[in-house]
Amino acid sequence: MTATEHRWPRTPAAALRMDEPARPPLLSVAVSPDGGGPVVHLTGEVDLHTRHLLLEALDEVDGDAPVVIDVSEVTFMDSAGMHVLFETRRHAPVTIRGARPFLRRLFQLSGLEELFRFEDEPTTPEGRPST
């Protein structure tokens, strides 16, 4: 499997206006191989408007293989993002890697913490430990 990257917005609204610089994408998703299965690296905001990028990336991985979702660079997640993670877990074992305290709290408050395995060590999309 090769690394794949998805970004939203595909054509930022600001890029259509000449007087404003283009905004960075709200969510970047990269999928890379790992010894035990694919690792999905998320950077940015996972919400109702960006969840389709995560869904597209997850559709590319084998449905039965364990998947690691690295959330160490997630800055925001709402219930739509949590729902994608929950649904993914119904089809394959999911490990959440590098969750910041606000995300761990979100998992606790939603009652989903017990449904996932958590790892503290985030990795880069190339599979190296991040520093």
C-alpha cells in the first residue's frame, strides 16, 4: 500500500477570491503501511464538513485488517468525527494513537473510551516516531 493523502477543502473558498490568500486545508488525511496494518494520520479538524475525507481514506484500507488512527495532530473533533471512528470499529479493530487530553476527555464523556485501544506514541506518516 502506498501513502495516500486527502485534503479539504479541495478548492478553498478563499482561493477563489483574488484579494485573500488561500487558507490551509481544514483536514489532511494520510494513509501509510505499518507492520500490523495501515496507519491513518489525521491533521486538523474532523467534523461534519471534513469527515468524508476520513471515510474515503478508511474505504481504501482492508475492511478486516486492524487499523491505527493517529490523532496526535487533530485540533478539533465533533460528534460526526466520533461517529466515523465508532462505525470503523464495528468493522475492524481500531487503535487510537497519540490522543491529546481534550480528545481523551471527549472519548470519556461520550462513553466510547472502553471501545478502543489507545497508544500514546504518535508516528509520522512515514512510520517513524514523531518528536
